[in-house]
Amino acid sequence: MIRLTYSLQRALKACACFCVMGFAASAYSDENKLNVYTWSGVIPNFVIQQFEKETGIKVNFSTYNSNEIMYAKLRANKAAGYDVIEPSSYYIDRMRRQGLLEQIDKTKLSHFNNLNPDLLNRSYDPRNEYSIPFIWGVTGIFVSKPETRVTKWSDLWNKKYAGQLMLLDDAREVFSMALRVLGYSINDNDPTHIEQAYFKLKELMPNVKLFNSDAVITIMVDEDATIGMAWNGDLYKAQKENPNLAFIFPDDGFVIWVDNFAIPKNAPHRDNAYKFLNFMMRPDIAKEISLNNNYPTANLAAKRLLPDSIQNNATIYPSQAVLRRGKFQTDISDHAIELYEAYWEKLKMEG
């Protein structure tokens, strides 16, 4: 039996009633429908409305703010009634291994060839049998004064940044930074290395002003924190309001993340799910989504439709030379997850 992290156990308990009593009861009542469950703020409402208008399929659209919540709901009730979900790369890895995802029938996806080959066949899903890359990004360093001389994660430990840093409120993101400073993989499972990363982060805590993932753009725009960790799409959006902001791709390595569409096991409206996925891979649709959410699209045909000012923006679409310093997140062992979680809670409590 798979051991779950403390946060996952809590999430399972919190969502079990919802899964059993709420959604599942109505999931099978009407075949001309689709139950979509994705990251908050990624797919604009007008795209859902356009799909409904073109197909006549009613979309029940709900969102989540963490992979853990989505995963817990599907673990709590494998017949929860979702047809399309949007796990990040390392959760695709975990969920496919655990038999929670349907194998993708690419013959039903006429627009699959629009996807960027650089984002296909990655280690978390080697033949893209279970996932379709949707949006992607990089976790790097932001500074509110371009003259600030920062080139790598290890620079954040400089005492001159005392009380100035914002870090993402995400254990794996923050630990990946410390692991890279120590010369280890962002996907490290070694308990000794994880412990060393914890102590390295303890050294950083005097510089940390706050942890946040929900209001990152506002914090950067208002300069409530002047340096720290951010996703490149958020920085790009914030930079429109505050041109003093700059994004750095750390020399000591960084996370490349991909959010993917997938079909859960026992999806009740599978044919409609394929219609939705094909719709989302249309270049015109993927282009509008990218313009709305400010994140790089995994759709190469859609990217070519974007304004040159976006296509050529090095923050949104870094060069291949820069991307070679990054690593894709993959799944880690349950024991390692428990260690990360325990050290994460301890770090924030002591900080």
C-alpha cells in the first residue's frame, strides 16, 4: 500500500465527501457533457464557452490550486467523474505508474502534431502515452532592480538580502533550489541529500521575508519583496506594470515544469474528452490561451501565431542554450516525499 504524505492524507480526508456525494452523483446523468478539472487561472472562460458553442457539449468546469488537491480527489474516488485533468509533469509520472490515467489514443487527436517536439517524450512520460503538454515554464530568480548582480541561486544566501526574499510556497520548488546549490539533482531521493538541503535552507531563512504562490505578481509589481523566486510567466505579466523587474535563469540550474492534459481512468465521457483535447490543440485556441495567461504554450503552431514581441521575448521563450541548464521535474519516492514534507513544515515553523 502506498504511503501518503501528511498533507496528502489531509487532502484526501477533506475531499472524500465531495467526491462521493457531490460530483460523482451527477457525472453519469447526461452523455452530452464534459467534466474538466484544471489549474486555476489557466483556461479563460471564453475558451470554454467557445467549445460549448461549437460542439453543443456542456462543460462542468472546476479548478484547483495544487497538484496535491487534484491527486487526492482522484485517489479518494477513482470514479469521481472527471474527464480531463491537468497534472504537472511529476504528477503525470506518479499517476501513470499508479494506473490512474487512461492511455491516450493519438489517432483521435488530429492536432497532436502541432505540439512542440522539445516537450514530447520527456522522462515523466517517455512516449506521451498518458499526457499532452499544454503550458510550461521555468522557475528562476526575480529582481526588482536590474542592476542587482545576481546570476545563480547561491547568490540569494548573501547577507545583504536579509529580509528581502520571496520564495514560492512550494516544498519541491524551494528544495530544488537548495539541492542545485549543493550540486544535487532537483529530483533527488537520497535522505542524506534532502537533510543537507534542509540545513542549507535554514541558513537562508534570515533573508526570507515571505513564502507565497498565490499573489506573486502583485508582490513583484508592488515590490513588497525585491528579490526571490518566481515563475517566468508571472514575471512577464508583472513586468508589464513594473518595468524595473527582471528575470534570471540561474547558472546553477533550475526547474522546467510542464502542465499537461490527461484523461483519468474511468472517465465517463471519453469521446467528449478527445473532442476537448483536440479543440485545445488548435493553433488559434492555444494562441488565445497563451495571450490570456501569459505562459509559454506547448503548441508550436500556436506560438508562431503570437506577436513577434512575445515569440522573441527571452523571458517567456528562453533559448535552447539557456534551457540546457534546466531539468524537468519527475516523480520521487513516497519516502522522499515524506521527508520533504516533514522538513518543509519544520523549516517554516522554525523560520
